[in-house]
Amino acid sequence: MEKVIIRLENVSKKYDKDYVIKNLSLDIYDGEFLTLLGPSGCGKTTVLRMISGLEAVTEGKIYLEGEDITDVSPIYRAVNTIFQNFALFPHMTVWDNINFGLKMKKVPVDIAQKRIKDAISLVKLDGYEKRYPSELSGGEQQRVAIARGIVMNHKVLLLDESLCSLDLKLKREMQVELKKLQKKLKMTFIYVTHDQDEALTMSDRIAIINNGTIEQLGSPREIYHHPKTLFTADFIGESNIFKAVVKKVSKDIAYVVTKEGLLLEVDNNEYQIDDKLTLIVRPENIQIVNKQSSNTYIGKIINYIYDGALAKMEVKFGDEKKALKVTLFDDKNYEDDSQVYFKIPKESITILGDNNE
Amino acid sequence: MNRKKAFQIIVTLPVVVYSLLLILIPIVYVLFLSFLKSDSFGGIEYQFTLENYLMIFDIIYIKILLKSFIIGLLTTFICICISYPFSIFLMDKSETKRNLLIKLVMIPFLTNSLIRTYGWIVLLRKSGVVNTTLSSLNLIDKPLNLMYNNLGIIIGMVYTLLPFMILPVYSAVSKIDARVIDAAKDLGANKIKRFIHIIVPETLAGVFNGSLMVFIPAIGYFFISDILGGGKIMIVGNLIKNQFLTARNWPFGAAISIFLIVFTFLLIRIYKKIGGKLDELGGL
Amino acid sequence: MEKKNKTLRNLFIILVYTFLYLPIVILVVFSFNASKMNIVFTHFTFEWYAKLFQNKDLLEAFRNTMIIAVVSTAVSTVIGTMSAVVLQKYDFKGKDLVNKLIYIPIVIPEIVLGIALLSVYTLFHLNLGMFTLILSHIAFSIPFVITSVRSTLTQLSPTYEQAAYDLGAGKIRTFFDVTLPLIMPGVISGGTLAFTLSLDDVVISYFTAGPGSNTLPLKIYSMIKTGITPDVNALSSLMLLVVIIVLVSITYIQSKSIQKRGKV
């Protein structure tokens, strides 16, 4: 059993009369990289700010290593935040910025100096000590912000959309570096983002936040391949979503008919006839095949796009009102409007019960 | 929690005390004074009256008010006529040049206004620099009357208040997106049409800001009408000054002041209506 | 066509600057003029500058003006900065009223503030003199400092302060180590404005000065009526020089620190 470092217990946050966070409970383990992922306005930043103490909790408790810190001011909380735009003090040098928190904690100068030096070399900024933030690039500023947070030797670092102001290439580099750093320091990183790629690449676990509650919590793999709700399926990656009704059941297989009229075989999970199901299929799991077999239909390719690594297209079928999103990794060329057989493999269908609306 | 509250009270106190003691109470007291009777010896009788307000509508005072307003409006109008082309022409220059040129507008304004007004006496009087120069060039036979009249007052007012118009107008003009102007050109608007349809609407709040900062002082700057008007011409400023210092009819002076305050508030209302921000007033 | 246009435009700009600087240049030129009449330039002399230092009245007025300006600027910069921060951060009863009141000295005619202060000083039996002058100058300077500081304060992202709290800095520590350095440009320009307004003020000083407390503008005002001697030109030129030096050095220091620290 891993050690819980931060526990949120039925935490709620109310602005005026509206709940932004409703009854949220979450255990965060020591040394993990946890990402709070969700669309803007879902409350993920509020959760982070409640952990840092910059936002007061309306109801519920927050524990740090078993100690109730709900009412502890951010000034005294042993967690640090990397802000969205880094919030480096523009009137202080790199050194002074990193030193700021140590100065506040009255860490003896000789110890402070050593820690600052270590932090600076850890983020590879040796030689930049005397520069001002305005003389640094975006990536360098990011490193200073990280150094300023980790120099405090606290167990938890909170990162608020910390990479989103960087350009794409730099972002990719920093993702890798951030992950490496976290592994090396064995610190707990709590990362907030709306960028699913970022979340999938870096996290040990992802908490999908929607409307102030946790929609799903799990490893990137679980979240991607086994979405538990329609929201998660839709938010993470691309999906084809079908509404279907169970028509016939055998021992291992249930036969369902989708709203569009596709008859599909799916794994049976004690379904009854007339059960309403929601089926989710990732575009890369759909196959283009040569001959008809089970779960195979004919369709017409439209909007074919080839980007070197993979080919994206849509396949119209049935009464041609609906198109499937299909992603292929093979290098075979398809023309728009060509007729193909497409197969939806039984194993690749994720099924949600009818409780999903 | 208690210490926090105490700290908050201590740091809040100065601004509260200041605004009550040095703004609210003086103004309320003037309001109070304006409803009192004055005796013939410059004292105050504690008796309610509306007389002071009725007196403002006496033809002598109405004339002074009108005159001040006309001088104020003319000053404002001339300042606008200078500031618009000045700001627009300045946009041709590079940004560093523009910043320098705007600083240069402010420097004379930061020196003593009386000293500068005095400089105008040296320039404008009968035996002054302008007249001697003109006559030595044989352009005039006898010296022109450039001061001790309305012309002198308006020159002085425009001179003293011009920076207050240039700064907000320039800041409004410089905020206009150059691409918008280009788009208008592209769509076939000539200079005048661009001015009317783009520059004016975009800079309205700035111009009104400047107008407030020019017009309101212009009706009160008694020293300019004293010096360049030769003491013959009264504006509202002189009238109030006389009631307080010479005629010693404080209640009447107070009534005129209240009248000016109400008038000012009306102008501010309009300014806010057209989208002006209070914080930008008088911001230099 | 385009070229001719450009010349005309530049000519207009030059004319405006001529208008703005002509009286000042004339004053400076005549401060070196041997003739006592400010009419024709006869020949160059430093006589008036020498005379200036024997004119006790003028020097005393100058001294008073400087004392008032320095004291009122110091007080109004401190109170004004504090007020701007307090008005942004805290809610208290009557805050709306205070927020409205502080605009009054900026918008109403100076003369109204002048007579209002005079009335209240009389009401409270305060003797007119240096004290009432300083108080009055503080009264009209504070709002300008507040608006100037407020404009930098509203542009300041709250994350700087949050970052400071997050790193363990208390409220007061955060203010002096983080907030104040970041709003310094606003504080400095507010202070500069207060200083120059104080040096320049005629109207409010006119009503709130006492018999023994002449300021330079008041002194010049009375001299203009009785007859001005060129030593006033000399003094004006010197003050002009002081203002320009102060302005240039402030601009220089600011641009240097901006260069170094980058935009706040």
C-alpha cells in the first residue's frame, strides 16, 4: 500500500451560491505524478489552489501527511506552486528569485547557498544566477520557476498549466524533463492541464475533472482504453459513439443494433434483451478489410488525410447520415469516395451501461 | 484573526481620515455656508436663506458666468484644434521619437505656471518682444493690443492648459490600431472621412477627458485673467476670490462654488456615460 | 504632394513646440540681459543671478516653497501609496464613498478646494501659515498619487503576491519585497506629479497662506502686479534647470532599471 501524502475529504468550494467543486475526495500518493485533467472552467485549478491554500475551502478537509491543513495559510503550507505564467519576480535576479522562499523561512545563508546551487544545476541553469527574468527565454523562465519551487525541499509541488505558455517543441522537451526531474527527486507532482497529450505522456495517474467532480481516476492506459463515462471517452482522444439496443444474447456474445442500423457482436456481460447500451470505439481500432466477416460493413471514404505517420479518414455508411472516424497506421493509399469494408473488432468495443443518459 | 483585523483598520485609517477631514468636511461646510446669510461686516449670520443662490441669477453675475463659460469653451475648442492634428501628425514618427516629443510637451507644464504666464507679458505687452519684432520688420505701424483683453486671457489659458488636452488626445490616438486606418484607406475613405468615422469615435472619451481638464480649470484660473486681462476682466474664479478675500461675502462665494461643483459633476456624468474612466482623469 | 504634406505636418509640430517653449526661452534669455527692462536685449550679464542671492524675500519664498513641496510630497506619496493598496485589497464600510471622494480634488476647480479648505481652517481656528499650506498641498496631491499608483497596481498580476505567499512570505514582507518594488514606477511618477504640482500651485496656496508664509508663486504673483525685476527671471531659470535635471535623472534611472529588469 502506497503512502498517502495528500488527502482531500469531501471538499467543496462555493462561489456566491454556485458550487464549483462538489464533494470531491481524492488520495494522492507520495512520489506520484498526478494530473488533474479537464476542460477550462471544470474546477481543476480551484482544486490545486485549495491544496496550495490560495483558495479557501468551503466544506470538507484537506490533509497533508495526515495533518489537517484545511485552515493553514498558504504562507505556512509545506507545498509550493509553479504558476501558470511562472510569476517570477521581475525585479529580482534568478538567484534572488530562488532564494526568496529560503529567506522567508530564515534558512541559514550557507545552507541556503548550497541548496540554491543544487537546484540551479538540477534545472541546468548554471551561469544564469545574475540574470533577470526578462533576460531569459520562456523555457529558462520555466526552469527558474521549478527551481524556486523545489529548493524549498517540500514533498509536494503543484503545477498550474505550467507548460501551456511554451511553444509546442519546447513543451514536448519540458514534458520529458519534468517527468525525469520528478522521478529523480521522488517528489509528488500535482499537475493541472487541459491538454490530454500532456496528461497522457507525463502522469502516473490522471483524474478527469468535470463540473467540479472527479469523472474518472486511473492510469493513462486505463483512462484511454477503458473510459468509464461518455465524458471521459469524448474528452480523451477521439471516439466513435453508438447508441445501441440488445436484440439477442448467447453465452459469450450479445447481438446489438445501433441507432444507425448496424448489427454488432459484442462481449456479453449478463445483458438482457432490450438493454440500452452506449458503445465506444477508438478510431484506430477500426480496420479496413478485404472480405466480409462479423461486425463488418460497407462504407464510403470521405475526407481522407494522410500525415506521414498515419492516415485519418471518415467512412460513411448506411443511410450516409453518420460517418465513422477511422485512423490507420498502414501506408496504403485510399481515394475519397472509394467503397471499402470496415470492421469493428468485438474486443475493441467499450460498453457503457444505460445509466449514461 | 483579531490581529489581522487591527492591522487592516490601522492601514485603512489614513485614507478614511484624509478623505473625510480634507475633502468631505470642507465641501459639506461650504454647502452649509452657502445657505447662510452674510452680514454687512463680512461676518456670517446663522440663518437659513436661499438668497445666495438667487443672487447668482443677477444679471451682473450671469454675465460673468457667461463670459467665463465662453472663455472656457473657446480655450477648450482651440486646445482640441491644436491637439488633434498634433497627435495625428506625431504618429508618423518612430516610437522612441514620439515618447521623447511627448515628454517635451510636459516639461514646460512642470515649471511654474506663474513664471510662464509672466513670460507672456514679456512677449505680448505693447513694448514687448512680439510688438517690437513686428514693428522692426515694418509689419505694423502701432503696437497691437495683445494683452489686457480677452485675447490675452485666451492665449494664457490655452498656453497653461494645452498639455492637459494633448496628453489624453495623444494617448487615445496612439491606441488606434494602425491596421484599422489602413482598412479604412483600403475601403476608400479619404483623410476627412477617416477622421470623422474612425479617429473621432475612437478618441471621444480621450477628447472629453481633455476637455474636462481644460474647461474646468479655465473657469477658475483667476490669476491668468488677473495678469493677462489686466484685472479688468472677471471670470468666475475672480468672482469667488473676491467674495472670500475682498468683498468678504463668504456665503455668496460658497454658493457660486457649490454651483461650480454641481456643474462639474454633471460634466463627469456625461464623461462616464460616453465610456470615460475616472482614473484616467488628470493622469499625466 | 506627399513630401509637401510631410513638411507642412512637421511645420505644425514645430509651431506647437515654439508656442510651448517661447515664453520660457524668453525668460531665460532676459535673465542674462543687462537692461533692467525686459524689452530689448542689450548685453550679456550674470548681474541678476548675483542680485538674486541678496534678495532675502525671494530667497525666503523659495525656501518655503521647497519645504512645502518636499514635506507634502513625502507625506502624500506615503499615504497615497498606502491608500491605493488598501482601496484595492480591503473592503470596509464607506469604501464606495471614499473612492468617490478622492476624485473630488482632481475634478473640481482648484479654487473651490482652496476656499473650502480656507473655510474649514477658519472654522477650526487654525492659523494660516506653513502648516495650513503643507496640509492643503497634501490634500490636493494625495488623489494624484492614488490614481498613479492604482494604474500600476491594477496592471500587476496577483500571481506575484500569491507566489510570495506560497513561498512563505507574510503580508508585510510580501508588500515590501514584492509589491512595492513592482509598483515603484507608479509611486515615483505619482510622487513626481505631487512635487511639481506643489511647486506650481498658485490657486490653493493663495487662499491658505498666512502673512508670514509666502511661497515663490505667491511672491511672483504680487511682484507681477507691482513690477518684476530680472532677478525673478534668474530665479525662474534656475528653477527650470532644477526641474529639468530632476526629470531627466528620473527618466534616466527608470529607463535604466527597465532595461535591466525588463517590463513589469
